Amino acid sequence: MNLDFSFLSFDVLSGFVLKGLIFSFQLTLIAMVGGILLGTALALMRLSGKPWLAVPAAAYVNTMRSIPLVMVILWFFLLIPLMLGKPLGAEISAMVTFTLFEAAYYSEIMRAGIQSVPKGQVNAGYAVGMTYPQTMQYIVLPQAFRNMLPVLLTQTIILFQDTSLVYAIGAYDLLKGFEVAGKNFNRPVETYLVAAVVYFVICFSLSMLVRRLQQKIAIIR
């Protein structure tokens, strides 16, 4: 196999790949923020002790965690426009789908973080006259976020890797950028190899940052 990477200049990368890289980061950031907010709400619903809140939240989480992400992407992209009567576009569909899907995983992480806070602190909050929302806001959730921050960031790295699945609906992500460059220069093998290296470098660098953060948190404790 004769590999030729000479065509990969700065102009090629900025012209084909940069647009996809920006969208992949945007999708990751939006899905992370939205997923954590929705996931926290789902976790609180499951821990509320009220069946009318816990049962729907548990059903949502278990359903999302039991379906492959690519199927959810395709379902949302194909079915929602039929319900609304107009297409949403691949990028918007990807953002909404990833947010809803990742919320199920962030929910389980947050639920574990909330349960890791000693119940004595919760009871102490009630003892001084705090309500349930106040106890969660000022006592439980800050500690839960700190305890689960490395796991949340690790899930975000996985989320970034999963953004390549939007290729199934034609969204222009990082992988799509490399694919277009490969087709234009008739070098698909080389571009896919470079794409794999780029994904590895980004994810490995983020993993090292998470490891350092985890060590700092451990020292604080």
C-alpha cells in the first residue's frame, strides 16, 4: 500500500477539517451542558421518593440507555420532521438528540454523586430549617458535582468520540471533514488514518487533564 500524505497542507485542513472540528466541539459542549442540567433534574426526580416523579424518570433513563445512540439519531432525524411538518436540519437534530441521550448517562452519574454525600449532612440541613430544594442547592449538589467531576468529564470525552455518529445523518463534523477531503484528493485511506490520529490526540490529551484533576481533588480530600 502506497500511502501519500503530501496533500495534507494547512489550506486543506483549514478548508475541509476545521469546520467539522468546530461543529464537533460545539455539539460536545451543548450536549454536555444540556445533558448535565437535564440529567441532574432526572436524578433528583429519581431520588425524590415520589412515584409520580421517580417512575417516569427511571423509564426515560432506562430506555435511553438501552438503545444504541445511532438509532436514536436516525429516529429523531427522520420522525420528528414528520411530526412537526418541517425538517430541522442535521445539525439541530444532532444537538437535540445528543442532549436528550446523554442526559440519561449524566443522570446516573449525578445520582451516584448525590448518594455519595452523607445523609447526616442532609439531615443537618433539615435541622436548621432548610427545605428540600435548599438542601440540594446549597449542601448536596455542590459536593456531588465535585465528587463526580472526573466521571462527568470522562463521559464528555466519550461524548466527543460519539459525535462522529452524526455522519449517519449527513452533519458536517470532524470525521465528515476528513471524508470530504479524502474524496476530493482521492486519498480516503490517508484521511481516515489522520482522522484516527486527531481523535486519539484530542481524547488522550483530555484524559490526561481529567487524571490531573482527579489527583488534585484527591489531595483536597
